Amino acid sequence: MIIAANWKMNPPLDVAGSLATAFNSVSLQPVKRILFAPHPYLTTISARLGRGEVQLGGQDCHQDAAGAHTGDVSAGMLRDCGASIVLLGHSERRANHGETSALVAAKARQALAHGLDVMICLGETEDERQAGQAEQIVIDQLRVSVPGDMSQDRLMIAYEPVWAIGTGEVASLDDIATMHNAIASELPKTHSGKVAQPVPILYGGSVNAQNAADILALDNVDGGLVGGASLDAEAFASICYSARAQLSKS
Ligand code: PGA
């Protein structure tokens, strides 16, 4: 079980520091926690987290190792600032920065070359779901976004229906289960990388303290990627407790 906080372009530094300290002050093992923090805060948050249980990640990286890319951040820089994982292909980056699945794969290769783990986001828009194309879109994104030869023990997938992100609208448990099963059965077909363990598949999109237990109880749901609720230490901890309770049942 993995519960990841995606802070996006939030909050101000003083709040971020206290939140990180709050995350660090409880032990939630064996639940694995990840914090995707804004890039300028990584060094500060890394110092706050120290050698605790929370893994620190960046929210994007460039596909090149270095060069004339004003405003971009390289995988090596993330690593230098204390990150050991990067979130790639979030739908906000795909929509706001025109990122394609091929670009996401190039970024993933760069991240891997710098020793970072990679969490790749997939998800259909509302129109695509209404048109009955959700599964095809997500599987196509999966096939192209994940480098075919990447070692699967460095990879995590987050399924996040675009229409469920930040809207309070959650996909139905049936729809989540169907999509996670489709992703889980596609992964071994499309990726020849070394399989040390199954690739974790997280659900994201309005996960909160109230709905987490039901979502995390589904087959092939190995955790949650949490935006809004991760800006509240208690709500985030409560989601992590649901994950821990689920682990003790299974
Ligand atoms: P949300 O965001 O939990 O606020 O819906 C999830 C995400 O975008 O990762």
C-alpha cells in the first residue's frame, strides 16, 4: 500500500514545512508514503523529513539531462535536492503543458538514468469516458508512457480520471476496479522489463478520509494519489490509516 501526497503548486513554504513535520511525526509502516512537493521546497522539505518514513519526490522533470531549458528542472537536480522519485504525466501537465505520452516516456528514461523511481499518471477525460473510450485511452497512454524495457521495480502507475481530480467527484468503485484490472493485465504484455514485483497501481481523483477505505479495498488498487486532502495532515493520516487497516485484512 502506497499513499502519495501531490501538493501541486501549494502551499506556502511555512505551511509546507509544518505539514512535512506533521507527516514525519507519525509512523504508518508498513504503508509507504510519498510526498510530491513543489520543486523550490525540496531541499527544505528533505531536511524536515530526514531519514524518516516519507519518500520525497518531484512533480516533473525534463527529458534532457541538462541544457538550455529555462525554467525546467532535471532529474539530477531533483536527486541533488533530496528527491528519490518523480511524478510524471500528471493530467495537469498533459493538459497545461501539452505533454504527450511519448514525452512522458522520455522523461521516465531520464529519471531512471538518475536513479529516481517513477510514478506515471494515466487517465481519461470526461468526454472520453462518455464516448465509451476510457479503457482504450488509458491503455494507449500506458503502452506509450512507460518505457518498454524499464525495470518494473522502479515503476508505479497512478490511474486518475481527469474529471475526478479536484472536483469531489469520485469514479464509481466498479469503474475503478475495471480500470485497475485492465491496467494490471496489460502491464506484463507491454513491458518486457525485469519483473521483480508487481507494479503498484494507485487510484487518484478526490480521494479523501471518507472514501479511502472503500477504494483501497478494491482488487488491484495498491494505494492512492492524493491532492487536496494531502494539504491537511489529519485527512492525509486518516487515508494512511485506512490503507494500514486494509493491509492488516489482506
Ligand atoms: P485530488 O488530486 O485528490 O485533489 O483530486 C489528485 C491528483 O491530481 O493527484
